[in-house]
Amino acid sequence: MIRGGQGDQEYRASLSMRFARATLFTMQRTMPGPLYNQVYQTAFTLYRFLIRVLYLRFWIWYAISGNKKERCRTETIFRVMPYSLVGWRGLKATSLVMDHIGEGKVEGAIVECGVARGGSAALMAMAAEEMDHCPAVWLFDSFEGLPNPTRDDFVEGHGETGRHVRPLSRGSCLGTYEEVGELLFRRLRLDRKRVRLVKGWFQETLPATRENIGPIALLRVDGDWYESTRCCLENLYDQMVVGGYIIVDDYGACYGAKKAIDEFVSRRGIKVDMTFDGRGGCYFSNP
């Protein structure tokens, strides 16, 4: 059974998101493909820059109010935002979960399935450096972008896979192995012995690696599609420790991810109390 936290919303599209979807839909229908792609990339880059600049208002507020903990959180989020597609809300939710694990001394590995360019991975790995009870950070990704969706990713009667600004084609959300390694090990100077990158499709790498991971304190699932999400749960859920956390980045944004989670929870008879981040992601503790 799934229950949402009081006052939380599974998905809350901002005014800017609604405007962007409507504008891009019109542009895609009226502009030549190459020109549309060029305009989209330029607009998306500008949008991400403006969002990051506006995010500084939180740092200013916490600095003025003297809230050192939240000021440090905003500094970390601001630092990794250029390498993440989940936005500041998704990053903040991940940071809060890492706080819960740290404060609760939840013992186990940190695992992310779906690394993209490494923003969330970097945030978790930096937090895990301060925790003796988190032995390793395991990061799984094809490093080739998304595979194609399957029929389970589409809602009957709709031609879309979710509430995206534009369709997610094969290869979307790409972060290369070299790019992520550059961020984690050269820019942030994280310990290679504790942070482990595993390249390949989940269906191949998770069954071959799960025994090496051991108990899991945090499982962050960001595979977008039904098959990817289901694969993560079937291979890794039984290694979750009591009191550990699962983050599903796409629960409210990708139809397939939601379907995979709902089916798994129902089949296992798990009672889940979800907290939503408002932009499609959610997290819940392992009962």
C-alpha cells in the first residue's frame, strides 16, 4: 500500500514548466527539426543558468538568518547543479535523505542506478565521506543514455511516456563514464576506493554485482523506464536494511517508473509512506 505524506503532491508543474511545454510543443510542430533542436538546446542552457542564479536567494536567506546547516546544504546543491537534471528540489530531497541516514546511523552502502552526469551521485558521495557507517557508494549506469521505452512506459490512449518537457528519446540523459569520473575524482577529489562506477545496462550489471554491495542504506533509482525501475527493485530491494531509504526520481514524472513501483509494492505487500519533492520524485523509508 502506498500513502503520500500529508500536504505532499506527487507532481506539481510550475508555471514556467507549463509554459515551456506549451511553447516547445508549438515550436516542434512549426519549425524544421534541426532548427528546433538548436533553439531547444540554447533555451534549455539559458533556463538552467537562470534557475541556478535564482537558487542563490536561498543561500542569501540562510546566510542572513544564521542557519549554518541549511546554508551549507544550499552551497553543496549549488555546486552540483550544473551536473544534474533533477533540479534543486530533487537535490534537496536527496540531501535530506542523506541527513536521515547520517543522523540515524543507518549502516549500509549508498547505491544509485541512473547516474547521468553525476550531480546527485556527487552530492551523496560527499555526504557519505563524513559517515563511517557507509562503506561504499555504488554508481550504476550504461553511460550511453536511456534505452528505448517499452509499451509499459505508455499509458493506454496516450502517446507520451510522462510529464517531460519534450519526449525522451534513446540516448537522452547522457553522461559519459569519463565525464562522471572527471567530476567525482578530479574536481571533487573523492576516494576511488569508496566510490565505484559500474558501466553497463542494469539487467547485466546488477545481478553480477549485487553480492559485492552488501547491505544497502540508500537506493536511489533514476532509470525513468518501467523495465529499468523494475530491474533495480528486483535485484536490490532485498538487500535494503530496515530504516534505509529508497528514492525514486521519476515516480510522478514517468508513467513506467510509477507502474513498476506500484506493482512491486503491491506484490510484496509493502506499506509505503511516500514523501514527494513536488517535481516528480519521491522517497520512503524501508519498513
